[in-house]
Amino acid sequence: MCCFFTSLLLLGPRVAGIIWWALQPERWDLAFSTWLWPMFGVVFAPWTTMSYVLVAPAGVRGFDWLWIALGVLADVAFWTSGAWGNRGRLPGSASAE
């Protein structure tokens, strides 16, 4: 787990997900029935995918949905932060003037 956290901090959630998948493929096989969903998950929604893999082998119930929701929020924040940060570059926008 030490390598997982280090790669997560230094290289980002996608690399951490790939390393976790390589180190514990059994856990990922329990969470997903095919390799296609985790591949798309690591590329497009890495925080949600890792949250799901963390809680899915024991069954998702109760408090586990909170972890998945936090993963979704982290992914949404990642995808929307670029638009918010670059809003001043658009000509004619209120913050560019």
C-alpha cells in the first residue's frame, strides 16, 4: 500500500489505479466481471473506479455509498476545474474584461 499512496501523490490517480490493478488483480476481478469497465474507469473516472474497487468485494451497502459518492465528486471536480480556471481566456467573458 505504500507504493500505491506514493504513486497516487506523485503521479496521479490514473497511474495509481494501474499500479493497484497490477498488484492486486484478484480484487479488481471481484469488483468487475470484465477488463473493459475498469479500463474505461481508470481513464475517465479514476477516483470513482478506485472507490468502487475499494468497497465492492465485500458488497456495496450502507456507508460504502459515501465513498463512491466522494469518488464521483472528485472526478466531477477534476473534469470541471479546467473550464473554471480558464474562464478568463474566453473573449467576451465577464472575467476577461
